[in-house]
Amino acid sequence: MRVELEAYERRFRSAGLPLFIEGWNASEDVFTRAVPLFALVFVGELLGALDRDWSVWANLAAGVGGLAILLSGFGLLNVARRRRFFELPHRVGRVELAIFVILPALLPLIFSGQVVSALVTAAANLALLGLVYLVIGFGFVFILRWAARQLPEGFTASLAVLARAVPLLLVFSLVLFINTEMWQVFSLMPRAYLLAVAGLLALVAGAFLVGRLPREVVRLQGDGPALNPRQRVNVGLVMFVSQALQVLVVSLAMAGFFVVFGALTIGPEVRESWIGSRGSALGPSLELLGGRLTVTEELLRVSGAIAAFGGVYYAIAVLTDSTYREEFLEDIVGELRDTFALRAEYLALRGSSPRT
């Protein structure tokens, strides 16, 4: 029976739904697998005890002191857990995670009073824990692979949506693209602000995608075995990544179109009249049909901005279009429904009820 159970659990992982495995525990099934990585980062953050303004001997002494603090904290926790002093833990609980976040962050604070460096170290360690939980705990790599397999079917199902959305989207985008103010705004905008605007638009598109997920997850569950909150999040993440990946590909296709369109239509004289310069060329120009095609940084900026606006529009359109919901979402739901059926068989084989 154990072999059969493991076969079911492998299928759950490959579907991006590791939380369907009964008895799943973050301390044993997620963070324990990342112990070697945590150990490497833990020791590497010994550099937080050093200071470039100190002499070699002072840094050597600080390094030895920092190493002593790290090893002592780690060893004393092992002793408290009734493990050997230098034994790697087989279960990583909240105390171990707190030690990993806090102890390295104390080194720059203790040795050189660097409060900012201490806070950055703690924040980086927290971010690493979140990344590990996402990649291992929710099987994010498997989710991406599963979503990529669904992408061709998703595009086939959404052709009707594209046929209705593209004319308006294209007119809207072309008007923006040949607008002087659009080029001036995004050509002169600092790169940090440009990234901030892209992140803001991505958040808006993501909010529209997330807004519908709880209803879809409840519909998926139907009359089958109940899902606990973490399992519902796992299912929602699978659906979100599948839809977000499609929106991303459509946005990249729009960006590529406008790069080509802009290289053909927006010449150096036009750029100079709009933004006061001929732009920053990226690579050599290409001779074509008696003209010179040049891809500039400004062209990439404007094309990317319009693609981001188009991605938000597309995310809204596909979620408010009944054809999309009935075809593309049904394909995703159909695949997930098979996994739900496997989960019912898995629970019956275990002879257990789902944990909540």
C-alpha cells in the first residue's frame, strides 16, 4: 500500500499540489530539505561581523568572535533539543527559523553598531524563508511546469477573446504609441521609477486575477473531500500562475510587435522632435529596403509600457468574458478535477479523512 500512496503523492507534486499529501508539515517537509542551504547562508553571513575600515587583525578577531556566536547559538539550541552539538536538525521548527533570522543579524549590530545592516540581514533571511516555502512547500517549479503545459490549450481557448479584445486594444495601444507625451514620459523617467510603474501595473493585473480565484476553488471542490485553508491556497496558486503566465506571454508578444513597429515607423528625426535626442541605440542599425532600422532604449521603454497597459487590459477582458471562463478555465478546472478525484482515491486508500 505504501508504494501506491507514494505514487499518488508523486502525482500530487507533479500537478503542483504537494499540500494534498496528508501529514504534510512545513517543519519536516519544507524547511528540513533546505537545511544545507540555510547552513551555507548562516555561515556566509559571518561577513556581517567584518568592517572594511578595520585592520586585518581586527577583522580576523571579529570573524572569530562572530563564528563563535553563530556556532554557540546553533549548538546550544541543539543541546536544548537533545541533539548533538553540531548535528543538523531533522526537524526545523519556529525556534530554529528564528535563530536563522535573528542570530546573523546581530553580528553587524554587536561588532560595529550597524543597525541598517542588521535589519537588511534579517529581512534577507526572512525573504529566503519565504522563497523556500514557495518553491518547496507549494511546489512552485512544478506549478510553472504544469502551467506551461496548459499554455497552448489556453491560447486556443482564448482566440475568441483575442478576436474581440485586440481591435480595441490595438487602437488604444497605437494611439498611445504615437503620442509625444508617452515618449517623453517614459523616455525621461528614471529606471527605478520605470520598474516601480511596471510593478504597480503587475499588481493591478494580479489583483484582477486573484479576485476570482476563491469562487473557482470552491466550485472545484464541489462535493468532494474538504480542503483546508493551505490546500485552497495551493489550488488557487496553480490557477493564478496558469492565468498570469498567459497574460505575461500576451504582453511580451505586444512588446515585440511595438518594437518592430516602432523601428519601422519612428525614425531618428521623429525621436529628436519628440524627446530632444535621437535616442540611445542598442546595437548597430540594420539596412532594410533603403532605410535604417534602429532599436533604441527609448523604443524598448515605450513598447514595454504599452505592453504593460495592454496586459492589464487583457487580464480584465479575459476574466469578464464568458467564452474565456467557459473554455480556458474549464480546461484548467478539468485538469484539476482529475487531481481532486485522485485525492479522493488517495484518502480512501489511507482510510483517513482530510485534515483541516
